Amino acid sequence: MKTSIRPFDQPLEPRAEWDTPMFNLAQNQFLHAAELMGLDENLRDRLLFPQRTMLVSFPCRRDQYSEVETVFGYRVQHILTMGPTKGGIRYHEDVNLGEVSALAMWMTWKCALMHLPFGGAKGGVRIDPSKLSRPELQRLTRRYTLEIFDMIGPDRDIPAPDMGTNAQVMAWIMDTYSLQVGHAVNEVVTGKPVVLGGAQGREEATGRGLIYLVKEAADHLQLDLKGATAVVQGFGNVGRNAAIYLAEHGTRIVAVSDVSTGIYNPRGLNMVSLVEHVEREGVLKGYSDGEEISNAELLELDCDILIPAALQNQITEDNAARIKCRILAEGANGPTSMEADAILAERGIFVLPDILGNAGGVTVSYFEWVQNTQEFAWSLEETNERLHRMLTGAFQRTLQRSQRDGIDMRTAALMEGIARVAEAKLVRGIFP
Ligand code: NAD
């Protein structure tokens, strides 16, 4: 691989390092909110870039012993002011520094909006996990953990699952970390298997939390969820659980999709047989009780509730005018561009923005960390009751700010988070 060294007389623009569409989106959302709230310029500039960034390249030995692949991994900590940092680890073939940094920044606002004692972080490895065998995935995870070992820790930075990772991956991270320090450290990750101290209900918390919020939004809009219709993009951890809990309210799930295809059935899809099919086949493709549609068509279906729960950048200026839902409930991070936001606002679509919509995951992760540090486990009922209380509280704070200041829900949620971080930064002061 060729490398080029920038001539010394050419200054490095700080943003060139992070210059990707997703980081630009996160920064521009922040700048928009900062301007409306009159945030101090010095503070604004401090919050615009991550405080710590680690980029590693490391070897991953394939099952064919002689094949060794060099892969890239990241861990980014956006703000260290609020307490330890917290954020998921993503395995995906498109992961890059800008994407991980955007996700870390959103985690900061999300934790602050939820009043959790964490700053935002995120990690990722640029690899397609579906192409790895289980032993390959385990070796990759253990080596990545060692590469970022100095950055993480139960009082420093606590990873969790995100796209392409799960409870098993968290168990391998916990094991690798524990072997290094010489004793079991369950609280170094959240979203673990329950037998290792994982919180009851963590796995489904993001989807469950999103539906708690959809219920609040529906009540606000006087929409009865019983008999309403919904469309869900993504049928992984977040999308699948959101669809299941929404169906329990009597809402008809008319379409779902994953990376393989979309499935549409205007009479409503049967969640039990759909989940059985995906557990058996791995993907939605081949499900017979509905017709196949593309992901692009799915987003534009007529429905009351649209849930993007897969990738970023799905609702843009190209399709926003054709989105027909009443509530856009964002399970994924960064699914909507700023141009699309403006179009949706003009059309009166109620948006549950990502930093609120998917905050159920990090909230139950926080519960898990609290339980681990106290060596005490809560019941599922207690977890869900506390989750409900915290999410509905954040919803009301956001709605009130949105109504008081005449701004959209995303900007209101961002302002709630930014204001709290700014206040903490000011009282801590600057060293020296
Ligand atoms: P996952 O890996 O469990 O599932 C992802 C789903 O998206 C899969 O069904 C996959 O097939 C589908 N998908 C992938 N590419 C697609 C494409 N091009 N078109 C349509 N579908 C596609 O991931 P997840 O944990 O459910 O995460 C989904 C989103 O939710 C991500 O944006 C993630 O950052 C966000 N999120 C997850 C959590 C969590 O607790 N897991 C918490 C907060 C936010």
C-alpha cells in the first residue's frame, strides 16, 4: 500500500481527518442546535470533535491458517467530562473514523438527554461479520479488545453491542479483558449474557424502549395504536423487537425488511412465523406470506408509523417528500439527513429522533453497569418499569422544549443534551 506524506507547509484542516457524510451530519446537527441555543463559541468548538480517538490495524488469522488479513479498528471517546464513556461496538464492512466519531457524538447527547452519568463513545471494526466463522469472529474480537485495552475499563469506557455484534461478542471482550487484569471484570461491557451479569431485558431494550416512546407520541397525536399500521426497516436486534412489541399493541405490521429483501402484506404480517423463519433461514428472503418489495419501496409505503432500524442515511431529500407516515420512529442512528428533516417538518410528520428513540438500549446498559458494580441483580419487571419512567420523562422534556421554543423534536432533544454537557463543562473548568 502506498502512503503519502503531506508537505509540511500545507496546514492540516482538522476536519479533513473526519470528513465523511455521517460525521458531517452529526456536526451540522450539533452546530444548528448550538446556534439556536446561543451556545458559547469556545464550548462549541470543544464539543465539535472527539476528545480521544484510537485507530488500530491488526492481524486476523482466518481458519485457513496461512491466510492473515489486516483489518482496521476504531475506538472514539467524544467527551470525558460526564463520567466514564459509553458506546457500542459495530462490525460492518463500511466502518470508518467519521462514522464511529458521529456515533460517539450522538452517544454524548443521548446519555445527557437521558440524565445518564456517561460521555459518548463508540467502536468499530471494518469487516463483514457474516463472512467470518465463529472461531474467526472470536479471534478478531479478542485481538481488537487487546488493541483498545488501554482505552476501555469499567471506570473509563464501557462498550456494548451495536450492528454486527451481540451478547456473545461482549462475553469474549469481558473474558479477554478479565484475563489481562487477572480477575473477572463483568462490568467492563454491557449487553452480556445474563449468566455473566447481563441485565434481564437488555437484549430487547432498544426495541422495547422505542415502542414505549411510540405510545407516548401516539397519545400526544391522539392516534390509537390498536388498528394503526406500521412499517419496519431492519429485522435485527432493534427492528425485530420493535415490530414484536408494536404488534402486541394491536398495530398491524404491514412490511418489514432486512439486507436480503422486504416483505409486504397489507393484511398484517404474523410476527411469530416471521421470527421463526428468520431464526431458521438467517434472513427474511423466502418468507411466503407476503410479496417481496425493495427497501426503497418499503420506506414510501402508506402507514401510521415508520421505523427505520437498519442503517444511516435512509431518508434523504430524494425520498422525504414521498414518506407517508404520521410518526417517524428512529431506531437506527442517523437515518435521516438534515435536508429530509426540513421536508418532514414542513409536512407535519412527528419525528422521534434517534438520540431519544433508541435510548432504551444505553439506558438498560446503564442499569446493567449499576447492577454489576453493586453485585446485585434486578428483576425484569423492575428494569422495565424504570426504563419506562426514564424514557417517558425524556420524551416529556423534549416535547416541552419543542413546544416552548417552536422547534422540531430532533433539535429539542439535541438542545436538552447539549445544555447539560455545557453546564458540566463550565462547572468543571479548564486545567490548568
Ligand atoms: P443488527 O445487526 O442486529 O441488525 C441490523 C439489521 O439491518 C439486520 O436485519 C440487517 O439485515 C439489516 N440491514 C443491513 N443492511 C441493510 C440494508 N442495506 N437495507 C435494509 N436492511 C439492512 O443491528 P441492530 O443492533 O439492530 O442495529 C440497527 C441500528 O440500530 C443501528 O443503526 C444501530 O446503531 C442502532 N442501535 C442499536 C442499538 C442496540 O442496542 N443494538 C442501540 C441503539 C441504536
